[in-house]
Amino acid sequence: MRTRRLLLLFAALAMIAAACGGGGAEAAAECDGEVPEDTTVEVWMHEGSEFNELSTAIASFNSGRGAELGIEVAITGIPEGQYTDQVKAAAAAGDLPDVIEFDGPTMANFAWAGSIFAMEGCISDELRNNMLPSLIEQGTYADQLWGIGTFDSGLGLWAWRSALEEVGAPIPSTPAEAWSADQFEGVLRDLKAAGYEFPLDIKPWYGSQGEWFAYAFAPMLWSAGGSLIDRGTYATADGALNSQASVDVLTRFQGWVNDGLIDMQAADDSNFLEKRSPISWVGHWMYSSYKEAAGDDLVLLPLPDFGNGTRTGMGSWAWAIANGVADGDAAMAVIEFMVSDDVVLAVTGANGAVPGTKSSVAKSSLHAPGGELNLYVQQLEGAPNVAMPRALTPAYPTMTSTFTSTLDDIFQGKDVKTALDEAVATIDADIDANEGYPAP
């Protein structure tokens, strides 16, 4: 096994060296400031809620800035639930495009495996300084920047204000005002007593689609004092994922399922859209459809405080130069366009995410103080004490897939401590098998 791992590592380094003209030790893309004429840039994107806006942006680039530079962009859309697996398969086959998206916490694994290049020599200081600090943090691994995003994420509770008023629930508007876990549970039980059969919507059908369970519910652990991994060393999940704090908070979560506060058979958004489930634990991407359904009755709330203050996820899809790149300058020109203010505002106007640049945040009425989505900005401004990055380690894909299956077992009634101990064993075995994932 050790010999095979070393061979795979040498192969990855050889691919990096070939693509970078001998710069494999730095794993960095080469940019000389010139774009060859008639260059085609292949871009892979996930088919998320912002896909149409991004596709429109690419068409605009091709007819405008791209035509000026001699660049034609060809896009491939991939279903979100299959995206990361398809990138890994293409990397193994040596068939990656020029530019890919990555979901924030998968970046370290892609970088470690040699699937993407650092953009240190390609990104301008002006652009770097205009990015939200949270996105720079998300895109940095082994002291190098590997990617930047059009937007950052928002997670919280969407609710029908009238339903909360019906049961006399306070309506928090800032992270400091978040409901305690006991208050939140009390609101859910009051709503159930008022006739809402399943008061909380958690999108259970997202569970098999990559990152949802870890993004949505790891904040419960963080708020309670647990974590998916020891963040001090990144060497083990023991004592973090199976800590008493983690056991206690997930036991409470399991209780909500057992007591019928959550519809685990839900298969679409209709429970919230039709006000059968008046609280929805979900992210920014539901803003447009929820707003259409609820209108001025829609309100955004912070996640509950499970003991150490409310916590929420941060980070989202971002752009990277992939190791199939033909020209680093052409790839970077496309990425720069995808984080320009007009594109950022068009995308975040559709998906409700936080604009990824400081200049676009300043122009967004949704995110400015008093805007409907300003809570998301407050949460990011409170990082890392409110919004927290997911663990930037190559072990993260194993962590998130393991946590997803573990939560599913817990929802099905498995003993919480047993489930978490087994998850720790799986995660630690992956870390050990990869010799602690040394930096590239």
C-alpha cells in the first residue's frame, strides 16, 4: 500500500511539473501576461441555482472581453451531486479542463492531489485585496492561494413571520439575539401544537448530494463545543467528533426527528413553500423561491445557540485553475471576469448569496444594513466566532461523506455515541493511510 501511494504521489507531481513547465514543486500556474490568439478555455461548472446567470456571464464574456483577448470559453455543466466525483475521475484519467469550480472544503484535497494549481503568480494584488477575507481564507492551503469565488455563503433559518407571531415567538435579527437551543425547541413544539404537523424543514433529500449535511449541521457541533476533527492538529477526529458535546447535540437532533418535528420523508420544497413547515434550516440559494412564496412574510433568522453562541457555515463554490490548463493567463482572465462586480451582483441577486468582493457588497441593496440578507453579512463579519470555515484538510472529503452517512444512521435511530465512534475510526483510518496528508 505504501509503495502504491508513493507511485500515485510521484505521478501527480509529474503531471504538475509537465503542466507548469517544471514548476511542480510550487504547484503554481504560470502566467506571463500574454494570451495566445484563438485560445479556447474549457470551464466546468456545477448546475446549481446560479447556473443560468453564470452561463449568461460566459456568453457575455465570449462576445465582449473574450473576443478582445482572443478567448472562447466552452462550458460544461455537471449535476451538483455528481460534480466532485467527476472531477476526481477526470483527474485520474488526466483529462481535466482549464478551469473548474470547487466546493470550498474540497479545495485542499484537489490541491494535495495535484488537480489544481495555485494562482499566486496569476492573480493581481488589486483583485486579491478586493475579495472578501473569508474567501481568501477558504482558498488558501499550504500558504498558497488556490481559488477565489463569485460569492460566499449564507446559512440560517428562513421562516414565515406570521407563524412565529402566531405562537408568540421572538424574532431575532442579529447573531447575538439567536434563540437558545431550548427556545428553538420550544418554538418548534409550540408550532406543532398550533397545527403545523412538521414545523422544521431540513431538506433531508439533499443528504446524498455531497456537502449538505456537513455544511448545514456541523455548525450545531461547533456551537455546542464539538467539531468534525481536532482543529489544533488535523491529525484525528477522536475527542472532537465523538466528544460529549457532539453526542449531546446530535442526541437532541435525533429527538426532534423521533418526536415528529421534522418531516424526514419530504422530497421537495413544498412543505415550506406551502407553509406546512414554517421554519426552514437552509442556505441562501432558497431566497428567490421563498421570497416568491412568502413575500413580505419571509424573515431570515440566525441558527440556534447550542451553548457557545450561534455558529454558521461559510465558504462556497469557487474557481480554480485546473491541471489541464493550456494557458494560465487565459484561465485567469476568465476567472477575473467571473468575479467582476456585474457578474457577482447578477449571480447573488438570483441565489441570495453574499457577494464575493468588497466592491460588490457595497453595491448590493439586499446585503447592505437594513437589507433582507444583511444577516449573512453580519455572520461573515463575525468570522470565525460566528461563521466558521470548514476544515481545510485533504481529509475533508472523507470527513464529509462519513458525517453524512453517520447523520443518516442517527436519523434512522442508531445510538449516537456508537455512530460517532465508528465515524471517528473511519476518518482516522483515512488520515493514517495517507500519512497525515503532508502538504504538497
